[in-house]
Amino acid sequence: MVRKLIVAIDGPSASGKSTTGKKLAKLLGYLYIDTGAMYRAVALAAARAGIPYEEHSRVVELTEKIRIDLRGEAEQLKVFLDGLDITDAIRTPEISSAASKVSAIPGVRQTLLKRQREMGADGGVVMDGRDIGTHVFPNADVKFFLVADLMQRARRRNLEQAQQGHIVTFEQTLKEIEERDKRDQSRAYAPLKPAVDSIILDTSDLTPDQVVELMLSHIKRHREYARCSPA
Ligand code: DC
């Protein structure tokens, strides 16, 4: 019986997780699961329902009620909230910051964690997030933790925001990333940190293809992968 792997990719904002995760999933023929998009969907749902992010119990109740679907191939992944396409709406700077806030609420995390485990249970997934290797799949077959220089990350994110039509100054982007890093790393429940058995990759001076190549070289060395996928 061929067992497909669970590949975890964690790391701070704009470290290259989604670009490389999508490419990697495509090459492996695996499903790409963007867990950050799920936190973003909760933030958007709360904003649309007029629920302040500080009202934790209401946000948790809402998280339990909404349906979040990730559909389509890795590079054309679409995100739906109760059947409505929210792919673009969740990429604004406001929702980025709000997602980081709602992701610190333990009840929100517990609800999404359950769904993420169901989505990845059969393997054959590349899952991108902050706590995949530490909490969602502590037994993931291969765990990557991406890091990159702060200025480089801010440059990448600022460019991405401009391409999406959000005109933000570099200083604003830098501030947003610093605040998110701090919040994501310091929350009490499932903070952002590398799993002890993760492979740390510094993407500062690498192109996405170079990062993917490195990832593939680690994956190919994995016992199960080598057994199931003769070269
Ligand atoms: O990866 P992203 O920028 O789309 O994630 C948005 C926010 O969601 C991020 O600031 C932290 C949070 N997040 C999390 O806490 N755990 C995850 N597994 C994924 C994202």
C-alpha cells in the first residue's frame, strides 16, 4: 500500500511558505493546504458579521458555524466562505493583521485544527502554516521551517501587496510584519516556533525554485517516499 507523505511548512509571514508550498505540491502531485487562509476567512467572517475581534466567545461561535472550503489546484487555489469566493478579499493588509489577532484565540485554533487534521489525514498533502509541525501534525513525515531576513520579507510582501492593488508604503509593510511576527510568536497557545525535528531553510538569498529543489532533496531521502516513488 503506497502511503503519501504529510509535508509541513511553517515559518513567519513572507518567508516564502506559500510560493514554495504551491510549487512543491504541484511537483509531488499533492494537495496544497493553506491554513493561513482559514484564519483569514475567520477574520473576514467576523468583520462582515460586525463581531469585534476582542469578543473571543462570539468569534469562536462564528468559527464553529462557518464553512471554509479550499478548492482547486495549488497554484489556482480558491478560498470560499459559506459558498462565496473570498480569495481576493482575504489578502488585504487589514485582514492580514486581523487574522493574526483571531489566530491567538484558543477556541478558534481548536476548531480549525480539527478541520486541518481531517483535510490532511490521508496524506499526500503539503500544509502551510505556523503550527503544522508542532501541533496540527506533530508526526508529519517531513517538516520545513522557513526563515528569511526581515527586510527581505518586507520587500517581498510589499511587492505582493502592490501586485494585488494594495498600495502600502514599505514602512507600513515592515511595521505590519513586525507586529504579526511578535503576535504569532508570543501567543500562549500554539505559538510560531520550529518543531525540534524541523529542517530550517533560510530563503533570504534563494529563489523559490532553489528552495523547492532543496525541499525535494530532503523529501526524496525520506524512507517512505523512496519506497513508494521509485525514481
Ligand atoms: O500565512 P498567513 O499570512 O496567510 O497567515 C495569516 C495569520 O494566520 C498569521 O498572522 C498567523 C495565523 N496563522 C496561524 O496562527 N496558524 C497557522 N497554521 C496559519 C496561520
